[in-house]
Amino acid sequence: MAEYHFIGGDNKTYGPYSLEQLRQFIAENRLNAQSQIQVDGGPLQPAGNFPELMSASPEVAQAQSPAAAMPGPGMPQPMIRPGKLQAIAIMTLVGGILATLFSIMWGIYAIFVAIMSFGVGCICLIGPIYQLVAGILCIIQGSKLLGKNPEPFHAKTKNTAIMQIVCIICCDWINMTLGIINLVFLNDEQVKAYIRSRGGQI
């Protein structure tokens, strides 16, 4: 009989377990298709690569009673989505909206300065253009992070956080602050463990 091991959300190896035990973990959402699985000492692979794991038997697929769903001693605890990930998504989206609005206001002012200085002031448009691009990218990223399947998009959150910080060149203190908070939250161990458990990275 094959022996299965897997990497938990805490980055530790659990096992050995039987095929039926792992199928039950998947049915109880303790593991998913991205969880890293090892069979009989072979290489680690996503659970989705093992059809025998993803096709749950009728017994496993039935609704589990509260007592049965509770992890016992030595069983992996289900990973709960940290609230900081929701906060990161909201701060990215709000920062993007504010940056877009601020860039439009600064852009109008920069165009006025350029006209009054016979084109010499066109250099003033560099800041608003950057802020507009950063704002649009943050809106897109924040919308994806607030979607139904945000896991594949966490890797780009660090980039948008840095873009928010750079908005300080346009005197955008709000986005600079939000970007710094986002970076701090992304470095939280619980957040990183959750993202790794879903097969993602930062």
C-alpha cells in the first residue's frame, strides 16, 4: 500500500498517511490541489497531479459531522485565511483609486504650468503620469485580490506595494503609508505560511 506524506501550512512534513486518509483531508479542506504531496519517497508534487487523490470516494464526499471534521492529535490543522490578506487587498484597491484621482488633479495643474511656461514645464507631467500608471495597476491588483481566487496574484502584491511607496514623488503620503503597511503585512509569518500552503509565493 502506498504511503503519502505532505507539506503542511506550517512548512512541516506530515505522514505517512494512506490514500483514504488523504482523500478525507481533501474532502475536509485541510488539503487542496496545490498542497505538496510525496508518494513512497518520490518527489513532492501538487495534489492535483494525483488523480486518485482528487476523485473522492462517496464515503469521503459525504458531509462530515462536526466531531469527524475536528483534527485529532497529530493531524494537520486547516489553514485559516489571515485577515491581513483582506486588509492588503483593500489597501491596494483604495490606494489605486486615490492615486488615479490625485494624478488627474496633478496632471491638470501640470498641463496648465506647461502652457504658461511655453512647454518648459512639461517635465512636471512625469509625476502625474507615473502616479496614474501606478494607480491603474493597483486598482487591477486590488480587484484580483478581492476576487474569488486571489491566490495566484499574491506574488505581484509586493510590486504594487513598492509602486505605492514611490508615489511619494508626487507628495502622495497616503499611498506611501499604505504601501509600507502592505509590505509589513506581506512579511508576516502567518501570511507567508498561508500563501505557501496554497502553492503561491511572495
